[in-house]
Amino acid sequence: MNPRAVVVAGALVALVAAGCGSSTATVGGKEPFSLPVGPTEWEATAPAWYADGTLHVGERSVDLGEPVDEFVLGATGVYWMRGRTLMFTSAEGETEKVEEVGWRNLAVSADRSVFATVDQSRGPTDEYGTHVLQVAAFDTRTGEQLYRTPDEEPDGGADLEDLYGEVMPLLVGVSDEHLFYDSTTIDLDDGSATPASASPDGEVYEGYAETLFPDGFHVYLGGEGKRRELADSWVAGVGRLSPDRSTIFDVSEWPTQAVAYDAKTGRQRAIDAPWEHFKLVGWSDEDTFFGVAERIDTNATNVLRERQVVTCELRTLACTPVSPMIPTDDENLGGPATFLVEGSSDEL
């Protein structure tokens, strides 16, 4: 399980429970939320990156302007955040505002068929006028709402704005079957909800270990040095397992060495990337992954000096550049992101 999910959904869930009344509903709310979709599908599993106002998706490029805080790819276009506003740009480059959802908390299924986000634009409010947070999931081809948190009134005296600032993010991930949110696994087919169970490492979401996410299966790691193995605890590290379950990537630390590990033997293999560090982003298919090769200089104030998006063959771990080399903008350190990959809002 993702350690971020353990920390946020485990340690902070008590704050959420203190702020909102308990819900006994087992089906999502029916209030409509208009999710835009585009007229045609695009290659949503292609390597994608945003730089200088432009989003590149495989051979396509679409103008999003600046700033962009986070993005995920749907079947017919890109869903992205600017401040508190959710936006949509179709594969043809037509952009429209979706809603003032309030939070950068986006997720998409591995097959790009389901998009999920938290939404604070509607529903019950506290005494200060702040809406109760809801999670909503949609079909990215039709725009149909698949699930929305049932309406529930907040506890008296709750200050939701202050509360949510403490507990975000709550959206752990989504698949074409399940939504993992706020200590609960939600079945998108019937809206039934299963509370996470407790373990020594935190909360365990039903169905999470079996779910393929855009960046692979989320796993715990054991081992050290040049070997890694799958483990039952995250104490030794967290990783990503390839869709065919043959290869492990250790994502416990950044900068991340450009290496992968054989899932059967635990042996380390070098990723043939332009530099010695590599950030895994996602999978185009079972045989191909992509990410960001990074040049690190530990003697510099900002150790990240250059990046390049690459696509790599799983069998050989050989990588091919798909973007130009992108230098770090030192003057913008700590400011809005000038370069982004999918699902990230903190790259400079």
C-alpha cells in the first residue's frame, strides 16, 4: 500500500470523523456533475509531460497556458488544475472550465476509463458556508457520473476549511471497479463501501493490492544494497511492480537511482537512461514504461539540474528520449511548477 495513504488516511482520518457526521448510505449521491469529454479518443497511455504552457502527449501537443498545477489523462483529453479550478482540454485542444472543486486531488484508472476527483463545490455546508467534501468518479468516454459521496450534514461547530487543510489528500486512487478514498473502498458498480482494515502498517484498503494503477502495482519492499524483494511491510521501502509482475522499481527515496529489480531473483538491473537517476511515471503497456531521466549534481544548491522524458523497453531496460533536455529554472525554485508529469504537482 502507498505510504501516503497510510499516513493521510490512517493518522488523520480521526480529524475527518470529528468534522463530519457519520453516513450510513451505501450508494453514491445522484446530483449531476457535468464532466466534459472530447469528440475523439487519443493515445492516453503515451508518455506525457507539460512544459512552458504546452502539454505533450505522444506525438500530440495541446496549449494549456500557465500555470498548470497538476494533470491526468482521460480517454478523450486532459483534466487539469489551475488553482482551485478543474479544467478540461480535449485531444483537439479545446479548453473549458469544469468546476471550482477546491483541491488538487485527481486520479485516473490504469486504462484511462475512469476519472476521480474531490469536489467542494456543492452539497451541505457548515455554519461558515464551506461545503462538505465529496468524492466523485466519472466515465471519461461518456462523462457519466459513476459515483458521488452521499450528502451528509457536518457536525455542529465544525470548521471544514480548517479541517480539510489538515487532511488532504484523501483520494488514494481509482480503478475501473473501485474508488479508494478516505479509509474506504467504494465499489463503482453498486456504490457499496467497505471500510479499510487495520494492520501494523496502517490501514489496508480492500482490493488495493490487486489493483493496477497507471504507474503499476503499489507494493511494499524488503532487501537492501543491490537486491529488492516484495514484503508485507512498508518499513523497508515502497515500490512499483510492473503490470506483468516481473520487475520491481524502488520509489522510496528521491533522487531515485536508474535501476530496476528482477521480482524473482531480487537482482538489480541498470536502466539505460541518459543519466544515473530516473523517476518512473507510468506504463504504455505491459512491455513499455516511461519516466523522467534526471541529472543530479549534489554540489549544486538545487541538485536537480536537467531532465528528459524517456520511454523504455521492459525486457532490455533500454530507453529512448521523447522530449528535449529540460534544464532546471533555478530562479523559479519554490514557485509555480514549470515542468510536470502526470499526477505530480511538486516538480520544478
